[in-house]
Amino acid sequence: MRKILIPTDFSENAMNAMRYGIDLFKYEISEFYFMHAYQDEIYADEASLTRETLEKVKDEVAKRSKKQLQITLKNINEYSPNPRHTYHIVSSNSLLMDEADRIVDEQNIDIIVMGTRGITNDRNLTFGSNTLQIIKYMQCPVLAIPENYEYTQPKHILFPTDYMIPYKRRELKLLCEIAAPFRAIIDMLYISRSKKLSMRQEDNRAFLKETLCKNTVNFKVANGRNIVDTVYKYIKENSIDMLAMVNSRHSFLENILFQSTIDEFTLHLDIPFLALQNMRRD
């Protein structure tokens, strides 16, 4: 059974991510957890908040959260009354990262699906702050859905890699199982000025080939100095409809996510982005 966590701030971006996740896993027996963490909302107007009014504000925000989640659940059931799917709602007086981490751990969540941006929707950023934090630090894969993206079956998936890290079988299995129902092609893109691989790279490449054996996998090489520009160009020239990258120490994705000028991240994605995590799950 697939377990999916979908955080929501009740924005249209969040609702769009929910619809995408439900459509993506429509063939699988799945449990969805729609979660709203509202602690930040309690303290949003600190100028007018006092000790005397704090409990009242907490109650009001909690009631509003639960009501909006019930409305969300009703809308989702109308959108997809899929007998393979079970829906749960979670309202929590906590921070998004803390509550997401708790649910991932307790429910052994397979993947988090969320919008690239939330209710603030700063169009100058590829990822909103909440999404960026989840991608950076969460221990399970994260699938980020761009604003207004209409669901399209992922038929052509791009996976940039330098073959330097031994990928986790669980993460690759997830990618394989996402791709398999749609007979998707996976392009493994090695970005380097040299085509020659070290022994370590050859071993990791062989492991990838074995683990993704259910799918058509193409091993491609691109000569480029700038990873982001090379990936972006490949997406546009090859009609890619999902980008997958691995978040790990010294990986392509880490170099992008942890650069000090993240606001200048030029890869303005207009396709779903799957961030796999190369770390041990507790």
C-alpha cells in the first residue's frame, strides 16, 4: 500500500497538488494524509496578540483548520471517489516541518506531494520557503507540483546524475513504480566534459540499470559546465514531463538547493519535480 502525505495551506496551489497526487496514484491502493499545521497562523499578528487573547486565538484557528480540512475532504471525495484510496485529515498546532516529520515517521510515509509554492505564492521564487525546507530536510521523497500544472501522465522522466553516490533501493523502487503504469521512459543524464566513468561510477550505473529494470532507461551524456542550464535545456528539447533528482551530500541537487543565492535559482520549473532522498530512513 502506498502512503502519501499532502500538506495544505488551503491555497489553490495546494489543492492542485492534491489533485495531481490522487491522479498519479489512481491505479494503486493508497492512503492519503491531508495535513494542516497551523501554529504560524496563531502568532501571525503578534502586535495584537496578548496572553489574555492567546487561548481564544488558538481555539479559533484550530476550529478554522478543522473546518477547512473537512471541506477539502468533501471536495476530494467528489473529485475522486476512488475505491482504491483512503483519505485522512490531520489538523495540528505545530510547525509544518515538525508535523510532517512526525507523520512521515509514524505512518512510514512513502512520498510527500505539495505545491512548489503556497498561499504567499512569490512568483520570483521557484520554490516557496516551506517547500524548500521540506525538500532539503525531510527524510522521504518529495514531489513538488508547479502552480496551475494540469495533470499529465509522466511519460518521459529526466534523472540527472553523476553516478557518484550509491542510490537507495527504496527510493529507486518508488521512481520505478511511478513510471511503470505509464510505460514511462527514464533518461539518466550524465553531465560531464568527459564520457569516461570511474569504477565507482560504473558500479553505481549498473545498480541503477538493475533497479530500474521494469522501465525503458536511456543512458545519456551531456557536455555542459552549468548543471542547471544543461538540465533546463534538456527538459525543453526532449519534452520531459517530470524531473527527478537526488538530495544527498555533494549531489547536483544539494549544490542547487544550498547555494547562498537560492533566489537566483534559474531553473524555473514548469513540470513536476521529484526530490529523492539518499539518506537512511529510521
